[in-house]
Amino acid sequence: MDAIKILIVEDEMIIGAKISMQLAALGYEVSGILPRGEDAVVHAQENKPDIVLLDINLKGKIDGIETAIQLQQKGDVPIIYLTANADDATFNRAKATKPYAFIAKPFKQLDLQRAIELTISRMAENENGTVASAETDDEPTFILSDRIFVRQKEKMTKIMLADIQYIEADRNYSHIFSGDKEYILTVTLKAIEEKLSTKTFLRLHRSFIVNMAHVDEVTEEHVLIGQKKIPIGNGMKEVLLKNMKTL
């Protein structure tokens, strides 16, 4: 899994450093700590953070709200505002930019953790691609157009869909194989199938979904992905070959 990348935009560097330590403790990657909004816009373009933690009251040429507007003009990056006693006018300006969450200063690590999870949940909802675990609320799973977010222990992590080779069913669990890594999700294969792009992924067998981009060999009875032989269900070889031509 890849760590979620978070950009901190905070002009009080002591506060920024403290937030960075809290994020590191939660298992997230900090892509930068920047004091000025104009620098944050450039950084986001070059480093593509997953989430931006943004102080509303920046002291540079542009405040946090204007920074959010410029970030959103460049791309769809989720914003979590950091704020201390914003007046009604400022709050309404901020609300108009449709942030994913607000965190009031001073805040605890748990506040940060919950705001990040709320943001990831809303990202999935906005794409109409949420898959919540039917087995437990301890490890919710969210599928977006290009990645899967899953919480394991105290942090949310991401798996890029392009890296997934195949997914294998195990009753109410699913095993995701990506390179030499294996991840277990408390989500059924059927639930995952309903949310994955049919252009790249195919339910080749009742127990397997394959990423057709990773298929190395096709025989009458199975496909080969790396060293793994995956059986082909009845009538699925023709579907596989037809779909592979469109990749």
C-alpha cells in the first residue's frame, strides 16, 4: 500500500511541524509544510498530494480561502481547513469553496484522524463509488476511480488500481495481489466487482477478478499473471479476449 500524501499549508511553522509529527504518527506522508498559499499552489501541481490541510488565515499575498480557490482551479484536491475563531463572513467565504472538513484550533491527533477519514469517505461518495465493509466498521473500504482507500489499525492507506494484478475471493473477505504484496480486505468480491471499472477489471471466475492489463498468457483453461494460474470460467475466455483488445 502507498501512504496517503498530505500537504500542510500553515504560516506558523511550529504548528506546522506539530501537525507533521501527528500525521507521521498516524502513518501518513507529509509532502510539504508551506507558509504561503502561492507556494502551495505550485507544490500541489508538482507533487499531487491526496489531501491539503490549509490554514484559513494565512499571512502571505493570498489567504487560505483564495489558496483553496486557486488549488481547485488547477485540480480536484480535497481541502481540510484549519481555523481559529473565524468570523461569520470568513466562515461563509470558506464554506463556499466546499471543503471536505473543518478542524478548529487547537486540535488533537484524534481530530486530525477523524477529519482525514471523513474526507476520504466524502471523496468516495462524490465519485459515487463507496464500498463499506459489510463485516465490520473497523476497516471501512472506499473504492474511487483510480484507487482503493482502506483503514488498517489507525490509518487510512491507498492501493492504486493500476497496480492490482488480481483479486481472489475468500468467503466474506477479498485478497488483493499487487506485485509481491498481498492485502486482505473485509469486503466481498461481489461488492468490489460492482465498483471496479469493467474496462480494466473482469470477473474471470467466481473466485477471481483479474486486471486484464497484467495478464501475461491465456490458455484454454487459465490465464497466467506472474506465476499465478487463474482459472477461466465457462464462456469467459471469449469475453476476456474481446475486452483485452480494447485496452
